[in-house]
Amino acid sequence: MIKNLTRGATALCLALSPLALPAAATAAPTALAAAQVLNLADAVDLVPVADESRTGYTRDKFKHWNAGLDATDGCNTRAEVLQAEAIESPAVAAGCKLSGGLWVSYYDGQEVNDPGNLDIDHMVPLAEAWDSGASAWDAKRREAYANDQDAAVSLVAVTARSNRAKADRDPAEWMPPLPEAHCRYVGEWTATKLRWGLSADQAEIDALSVYAEACETTVVHYTPAP
């Protein structure tokens, strides 16, 4: 339940946090990467612009799903995310088989009570990450990216239909069908790009900038990945 509340609170902050930013956002760096808090427009300005290339990409270059945050619970990353994001917790049987539970897919506002009808979406799809800088990473870092539960916005449980409609497209090419989700989505997309030091092509930046103008109260929270 604590994980549920933490993930939900983080997502809500992206859409509803006021523009007054804490002094900690500009504090001097420490040994650990400091959390960053920016309004959406300023966050978009920090995303480096670069041409994209999919040369050499295959999905299996991002190992997933791995043993997750708790290697002793018998659940992989997918199952742990489903448990963390459930509005009503599912039953967990042997082998981490989930049944029942309740989720709300924020992309389309649909309620789902069968975990088999949900996909775990990489907020920035694996192919898009490859295009934007992950092609230069080693296998260990790509695995960390593909299973990132240390940032609540990196992985999200959504309807299989909405995830497959999105595929590997960026916000210049696809947005959630629910208009009320747009500001949250752009905030989480930008946070993920900044967390992992990924770039964006010009069309993507242009789209993010247009949404940033409309989403004046959206605040982006991210911590650079190790």
C-alpha cells in the first residue's frame, strides 16, 4: 500500500504541483544525484535536441522483465508494477500469479479488473530510448532502464489497447486518447527523458513545447539515473 501511495502521489504532483519551486531544486550537488523540480516549460528546455537513429535496434537488447525490486518475492518487474499501481490489490498466488484487483488506465480512463488486460508501458518506449541515446549504453544500463521502478513515472500500467496504439511513437506522433491525461503524460515523458539523459528530435521538442504552453501548472520531478 505504501508503494501505491508513493507512485500515485508522484504522478499527481506532475499535474497539480504549484509553480513555486523549493530551494532544494537549486541546491549544490551531493554525492548522490539530487532530485530536480522544474516547471514543464523549463524542463523541456533542458532536453537536448539531436537527430534520431534506429540503426541496430532490437527489443531484446533491453532485458526485461527481470526479478524486480525484491528479488525474493518471486515476482518480476511487470508483476511488481501491477501490484504497486493497483487501486484494489490483486490476490497473489504461487509463482506470483495475480488475479482480481482493480486498476485505472490513465491514458484512456478505463477501469480494469483483470491484470491480463493490462500492459506495462515504458513511458519512453524502448525503441525511442534507443533512438535517443540508449544505443550507446551497455547492456546493464539498458536493463536498468527497461526495469526502472525507482522513478514512479518510468513504467505505467495501462490498457493493452492504448499501449499498442502508442507503440514506439513520441508525443509529436501520439498522445493519450483522454485529453485530461495530456499534461500529466507530457510531464512524465519529459521527466523520463531527463532522468536518463535522452535527447529528442526537433519535431518531438516542438510538440513538447506546445503542450508546455498549455500545461502551465505542470511540474516535472526527476532524479538523474545512477
